[in-house]
Amino acid sequence: MVFVAVAVVAMAACGSNSKDREHLAAHDSTREVRNVIPAIAAAILEQADQFELLSLNPDHQQKAAEGDFHGYRILGTAVINDIETRKKLVSAFEQAVTENQGIIVAACFNPRHGIRVARNGKHADFVICFECYQVHVSGEVYGEFLITRSARSLFDNVLHSSGVPVAKR
């Protein structure tokens, strides 16, 4: 299905600095959006040989630094080897995408979570902002899609149980 994205600007929830306004302007609220995880990225996510859940500092780095994750400093990484935990994370992530039918998006991008997965030498990175309902994906495919906050508590719990700090909101 193709949805028309209607931006619900939550400037109070995400801040209202000029960077946020520029980001909103760059994402035309009238464009058509298929709110799904790109098929290639979804396949890698669902069948990953390697699975890492990352905690990110939401302040975008102006200069790329070694070890950052798409411009965001990594606060910690949880390597997810347990199959059941992976299934729960993937299921919650996919459900949160399904729940956002393209009508909720905010003007910020302050990601505090990331997923890095690999399968047979192919990889997908997901930079996740539950605060503004957006995900950027890169690797074998590049794109953006929307999400709700429903998976955030599970992601936080997995990070905490792995001894990884989560950036304050």
C-alpha cells in the first residue's frame, strides 16, 4: 500500500532549533511513502548471522569520528546471540513499523538506538529515533521509514540487561 505522509509536527517534543526545521523541510510532508522496511534490509534483519543493538548519543557529530554509527557516537553495544531475544526485538521493531501508517512524524531526528545486522556478508544498519518516529536504513539498501514508540521499552530493557547505558531523553 502507498500512503501519503502527513507530518504531525511535534516541535515541543523534539525541540525547535533551525536544524530540526531544515530536516522537516527536507522531508516534504506531501510525498508518497510506503511505510515498510525495505525488503532487502528486512531479510537481513530477520535472518541475521550477526545482530547488534546499539545505544546512541542523539547529538549528530559534525565530523565523522572513528567508531561512530552514521554520525552518532555509540554509547554501547549489545551483541544479541540469543535467538529468542533476536526474535522479540525483530518482532517488536516490525510491529512498530506496521503501527505507523505514515501519518506520524516529527521534525527532529535524535536517534538513541541502532541495529547493525549482517547475513552472508551483506549488512543493514538501522538508525532509530523513537522520539520522532523515524528510521534511516543503510547498507545493501538506503531509505527511511516510520515507526511508533512501542518497541522502545523492549530495546531499552535489552540494552540495560546487557549493561549498556541509554541516553537520557
